[in-house]
Amino acid sequence: MSLQLVSQGLTNAVMFRADGETVQPAEVFFKKAILVERGSFRPVTYATNDMLDGARRVFLAQSGCSEEDLVVLMEMTLENLLAEGQLNHADFLARVDILGGLGRTVLISKFGEYYRLAGYLSRYMNKMIGLVMGVPSLMEIFDEKYYLNLEGGILEALGRMFKGGLKLYVYPMIDEASGKIITATQIKVARNLRSLFQYLIDNQYVQEITDYHPEYLRIHPPDVLTRLKSGDSNWERMVPPEVAHVIKKREFFGYRRSIAA
């Protein structure tokens, strides 16, 4: 029912606690700092957790807040919930159940653009907000085609995003062609945006996640999903044991038993 409220445009977002109960965001956010990781979480992998753990360590050090004062959210947009082109309720519930099993609070929103998510969160907050993402998402943020609907274009979008002191915590990626690791400060942006990008770097609005496991950079959810559906048991090495257990027990995401088994 909560998902339908978002998909039908009757509310901007809904939130679930780890136990599956729907809660009001204002209650959860009260006097808290927020760290948000956006994704499809189909499924949660070691890289998903590594990204969040690395960001959390930097965030806590910079904000000065304690673990008790920090709310960690796993956020999915309606676009991320479209499994195979349509809204699949069973698939959605599988992701919420897995994230709940990991003790995560889940936010479902209609905010496709990061600046709209930032604006939503800042309405509830007077403390620090951090958005966790990979390098590909940061590259999308600096693609002007996503802001054609705004009069001020990318300048307006970034102004909205960072006006409350929000920071981006960016997980590196591997360039498959060269094998080199690309960090947040090394991405290539359009020539006309280089000074703007450098401004955000210099003022620490964009932070590199430097404490991570390099071996996890090659784990990609679509690859895990393909292996999971084909009966290739190697997918289990790419996800935390508790995630593998739930997927196998409840046969989520089209799971097929190992061919060898």
C-alpha cells in the first residue's frame, strides 16, 4: 500500500524500518544526521556494504556525531524499482526484506534526480547530510542533459543540492579497459564545467572514499543477478552470507539452484 502511494503520486516518499514497519520520516530524522546510499539493491553485494562502510567512517569523522546520532538510509527511486520494465511488487518486497534483514532503514522515493532528494531531506534536517554513490553516479550528476527542465540548468540543480552543506561520498570504480582505479577527483567533465567541478572539490563538497576493499570494485549487481538466475553458484561469493541465505531460502530474484547441485 505504501509503495502504491508513491507510484500513484500521492506522496513523495515512504520509509520502512528494519522490522518492515512503515514510519514517518520526521520521526526518524529528528535531531539526527543522515547518510543515504541510493541503489537498486538487486541484490545487496559486498560492494554495496563496502561503499557504505567507507562513507560512514569519513562521515562520522567529519561531522563529529556519534553512531547513535546517525541515520543510515538505503534509498530506492521508482525507476530503480522497475524490474524488467514494470513495477514488480514481489521483487520490491524481496529487496525490502533483504535490507531489513541487514538492519537497514529503507526509503522509497519518487525523486529521480539527486538534487530533488537533497531538497526533500533538507526540509527535515538541520544537521549534516551525506549522499553515498559510485563514480558513475557522480558522472551523471555532471551531465547537463538531466537538467534541461530547469531554467538555471546544472547551476540551479547543484545550488539546490549543496545549499544545506550536503556532501557527496564517492566510491571509486575500475576502468575495465585500462584496469586503473578512477576516483571521484579524477573523473572527466565537460570543459565548461571543469571550474565548477573543481570548486566543489576544493570546498570538500565531493569526498573520495579512500578506505575500501579493491577486490570488491569488480562486483556488479547485474552480473550477480545473471549468475544467480543461471545456476552459477559463484554469485554467492559476491554477496554477504546472510543475503545469500535469504535469497536461496525464499528463491528471490528468479534464483535457480546450482547446476552442480
